[in-house]
Amino acid sequence: MYVKQISVFIENTKGRLADITSVLAKGSIDIRALSLADTTNFGILRLIVDRPFDAEKMLKESGFTVSVTSVIAIGIEDRPGALAEALKILEEGDISVEYLYAFISKTSGKASVILRVDDGDKAVEMLVNGGITFLSDKDIIEI
């Protein structure tokens, strides 16, 4: 249901993304998914990694501003309309999606979706009742 996500606040300058990924590579941290959103001056890099607390420590020691948050991870069919169906369940529960990012697993043939919502527990309840499959940390790492 919930997985840990690393958020790194970075200046919007050349090389910063390479710096972050180099720190993680040196620590043998495996990136399973990522999303980068930027503004004119800074960006937020959101990552799902195999060892989130080790990644947090390494990045902080390297001078980055980092936080760890819980996000919801679901698995949906890789077909048109599957995401719309999952989001409709949340809409019916009056749950706002703050952000999401998705990726396809070649091994399972399913789409994995990472969601940050305004009411996580209610979202989980609604998604369970809607028959949505949840992914664990282990599921994400094995993708």
C-alpha cells in the first residue's frame, strides 16, 4: 500500500541531477522510479529506491535537502482507461491527488502508479473497496 519516497530539493543548475544520481550510485542505491518537477529556480526530484533511508542519509551527508514521505503504490492493468478507473474511485471519495507518476513493468505487464493524495487512509480504503491492487516496497524493488 504505502511505500517510501525520497524527495530531493535541488537548484535548477547544470549538473545537480548528475550529482544526486552519482551519490546514489556510489552507495549502490538502485533507483526504481523517479519524477522531476521544476520551476525557474529549483526542482523537486522524487525517487523510489531500494533503500530509502540509506539514500536519505547519503544525500544529506552530501549537502542535499532531503525528505522521506509515504506514498501509495498501486498496480493497474496496462490498457487504455485503467488509470481513469482508479482515479474515478478517488474522485468518488472526494480525494485530491496532489501528484502521481507511473511506469510500466516489463516483467508483470502492469502499470505501476505512485500517488500522493490529501487523505491517504481514506484513499487506501476506497481503492481496496474498488478492487485496486496495491504494491509493496518489495514489489517495487523487484520491478
